[in-house]
Amino acid sequence: MLEDILEETAHEYGFTPEELIGRDRHKNISWVRQVAMYNMMMKTDCTLRECGDLLGRSPATITQGFQKIATERER
């Protein structure tokens, strides 16, 4: 399920899942990666660790990305 969300989010924004998993910190890729984090956390019952393992990020990074998108959605 997490892989499906990653793939759908990547393709929706014109990236590949591999680009989102990669280490590139360019603003556009980072933002889409954070959208994927948000979608994974909202649409599944995955843990921060599971989401982080898929994206190669720490649970703290997943939390930060999730909160950033959640805040933007509130605006």
C-alpha cells in the first residue's frame, strides 16, 4: 500500500518513485516527497518508521514533512 501511494504521488507530480526516495533535496522534489509522506500517514495505519524506511528518511523527518503539508493544507 505504501509503495502504491509513493508511485501515485510521484507520477501525479511528474517524478519517479526513485527520485522521491533519492537524496536530492531540490525544493520541488522535497515538496512532493513531503506530500507522499502526508498521504502515507493519512491513508494508512503505517508507523513513522515504516514510512521512513520506504523513503530512506528518519521518523523525525517524516513527522516534519507531514506537519509541513498539514499546515499548508490548513491555509
